[in-house]
Amino acid sequence: MHTDTIKYRTGTMTKRPAEMTAQELKIWQEQGEKEIREYLFSINQPLIYSKNGVMVAENKDGSIETI
């Protein structure tokens, strides 16, 4: 029997986004983007996003493909 284990991390925020200053929101957003990118690349998945109105896939090696 094959079972997959899903690992996840639950964090705690010291301040709700609605209570953050503009600078704190910017830092929080940048940190989240960095963590997402690192996680996807760690499981060999591309980061998919829109760039100049075109959907692209960014790979771990830095290459970017139009999809």
C-alpha cells in the first residue's frame, strides 16, 4: 500500500494585514513571494505567472518559457 504524506507548515502572524503599515505590508508580501518561489523550486515545479499580459513559467534554473 502506497501512502503519500503531505507536509505543511502553519505560521502565526504577529499582526493582521489590516493592521499593518504600508511598509510592513510590502515586506510581508515580498517574504511570501520568496517562500512560494523557494517551495515550488524545491519540488521541481515552475512558478507560473503573468508577465506583460502573457502567461509564463519560470524554472529553477532561471529560464522563462511562454505557456
